Amino acid sequence: KGVDQSNGSGSNVWESIKFTTVGRNPMIFEDIMREAQHLATNRDMDYTTIYTSWGHNGWKPFGNPRRKRNIDSVILDDNISENVTNDIYEFLTCRPWYYERGIPYRRGYLLYGE
């Protein structure tokens, strides 16, 4: 393990793995990495992670992952929840439409209250 020194806070931890073998077939490594990715993805299924842009350095997690919240627990005006849910579903199923037109595939929502 190491610490990402780019922000000086020591909050971004990265890991490095080096595989060596006597044989010539790299498939075992691909299988191991695929399984590790699957386990990590399943572990995070109940959490939402917010990312922030670091410009040309890509995206980095912002804060700690938070447990997902059921949409029914959010108090919204009439039909807003249904409209947002439908819009999210439509957006997630239309990636090729954005790609074909050269439009960045991004979506953001600003919900505010009184």
C-alpha cells in the first residue's frame, strides 16, 4: 500500500500488486484480477461514491462512500421522484445517442429545499 501524495492529505490510498510465475499462461492472473474486481464491485453495491474532477488527472472519490438511500425516503413534490427516476433510466439506456452526436455522457441533478 502507498499514499497518494498529490494532495498532501494522505487520504487517497492506492495498492500495487506484482505477479510472477514460472509458466507462460497469463490467464490465471486475468482470472484473479477479474475475481478481485467482482468482489470489490459487489462490496460497494450498497454504497454511493461521489467523485470530483481533478482536471487532466481524472476523477477522484470525494469523501467517504455513503449507504444508498431508498428513493421513497426522499420527500419531493408531486411526481418529482417518478420524473427523476424515469429520466435516470432513459439516460442510462441512451449512451449511444450521446456518443453518436459527440455530446458528453453526463447527467447532474440539483435538488434544493426550503
